Amino acid sequence: MFKSGGKILFLALAASLAHAETWTGTLVDVMCKGRDLASHTTHCALACAKGGFGLVLADGKFVKFNESGNAKALALLKATNKEKDLKAKVSGTLDRETIRVESIELQ
């Protein structure tokens, strides 16, 4: 009886940890994460896309996207008319230092 109760508790805990979170910050390619974000352009992000993307949070911390998130960021950047100030809202789950991206939208 205890074993099945422990499994149920574990599954409930795992499900609660897997809920999506939301972050806001600046969408940037990995190569430019330490540069001046206010002047970082969409063109630059597209040129450096092979390194992947992430989000610079308000506290300056950079959080990298998973491969699916990189693909979503690339598609978003290709479709936008925004030239710079790439503020974004990202939903997903954090896996150590990487966001498993569910959605990205430019603000």
C-alpha cells in the first residue's frame, strides 16, 4: 500500500513541477548575449542564429532555449518587422539552465 501511495505522490509532484512558467526579457542569440541589448538588431540575431537563442532577464541572467525553442525564435525573427528592442515573453519549463520553450511572442 505504501509503495503505490508513494508512486502517486511522486507522479503528482512531477506533474506540478512540469507546469509552464513565463519569463519576459530580451530575445538574443547566444553569441551576442553579453553585448548592448538596446542596439542589438534582428538582422544580427538572424546572422548569428546557428549558435542558438535565449532570453536575457531583467536581472541580466541569460537563459538558453532548447532546440525547439531555437526553431521557434528563428521563425519569429524571420516573420517580424521589428528591427531592434526584441523584448519577448516566453512560456515553457526550466530544465537546469535551459528553457524548454512552448511559446514565444515579441512584445
